[in-house]
Amino acid sequence: MTFSIIDAHIHLDHYEEKQLTELMRNVTSVEALISVSFNLVSSQKNKTMAQRFQKVKPAYGFHPEQDLPSESELSELLSWMELEKVNMVAIGEVGLPYYRRLEGNVTASEYGQYIELLEEFIKRASQWSKPIALHAVYDDAPIVCDLLEKHSVKNAHFHWFKGDDATLGRMAENGYHISITPDVLYEEEIQKIVSMFPLSQTMVETDGPWPFEGPFEGKMTNPLMMKESLYEISRIHRIPLEEVALTVLETTKRFYRL
């Protein structure tokens, strides 16, 4: 069965040139790739990539799993984003540093600064009427929901979400979106999330070049893996694959205004 797909979250600027060439050559069934950014340099790379490949749709932001930016770095990034807001499909990837905090690399004071930083991006999502792509999992997610509600931001995409049932229900009720990675084929936690969340608010992604296990062990992460994800989502929801694929495609197009 042939159907179109969109990668709702990928880091194309992290692929080596040879990998990127191979990836782009093999994505004939992929309508678009939402390429998210880590910082200003990453954002500029994604802008260039979008000019190079029509299917690449760039999102600009500052990934939270790294040291906080200096005041000058943040000012430069936000000023650049202001100039480029017409050309970006979303703000992202932004969020909170769950994994750095888990490893003991973020102090309580620094965590507060990460929250303030995220709020700045959420404010801009509201001001610029842009979707926002979020890195917010487990106990970080309710804090992010608080900020989104505070600023009345509805177009929120929690990529590769992991968290408790109450937060998942809150996200669904607020109209937020999630995206499912290829690990849905072998991770019960992700399968449960799929079963609980509305299909109409669900997208698929790879988060490439992040590697996966199971049937994808040792393989370069590429958007075609999302077809396997859609098969699994179809199985979980007990809805025909063709219907699932079309629903997810249209959901992603609508969310990112493609």
C-alpha cells in the first residue's frame, strides 16, 4: 500500500552530508520534513537546507538539553527568529531539560532559568501565531502545560511524549498534539500512549538521526521508518491503515499549515 507521510520532527542538520543525500534521495513518498533546530547556528543550517530541498520545512529555537544561552546569544537568536518568522513553520525545538536534570547537570536555580527561557519562546509563539515544537516529558510536561495555558497557546506539539495518564488527558483536552516515534513497535510505554490519545491529534516522527532498536537496530534513522509506525498505530487503534495514514497526514498538514 502506498501512502504519503510527513516527518513531524527530525534534526536534518545533524546528518552527515552523505547520509543526508541518501535520505533525501529515498523520501519520494514523504511530503515534508519538519526540521527542528538546536540553536542559532543550527537554525541557520536548517534555513539553508530548506532553500536546498523543497520538502524541508524549518523550525527555529533552542534545544533545552544543553547549557543555557548567554544573554547575548539569546538576544541574537530571538532577533534572527524575528527576521525569519515568515519563513519558519514553527518555533522549536524548545522545552525543559529533563535528561540533563536527571543526570544531575542542572541546579534548581538553573532549572528556573530554563523555565523562563521556555516562557520567552511560548510568548513569541503567541505573538507570531506560530506552532511550537516541544521537548517536555514526564514531570516537566505539567509545567509546560501551565505555561501554554497561561499564554493561551493551543498549537503545541509535544514530540516523543512520555508521561503520566493525567497529563496526557490534560494535553488531549487542551487540543495539544503528540508525535509517535518508531519505538512504538517495541516500547509498551509508547503503545499505551497511542491507545489513550486521540488519533486526530497524533502525528508521526523519527527524531532522526537518533537511532532506534528492535527491527531498526543498526540502521540509519530515516523517514520511511514512519510507515512501520503507522502500521502499529493502526493495529493499536484497530482502524484500517489507509484511514490512519490519511488522518495523521491531514492532522500534520493542518497543525503545521502546510
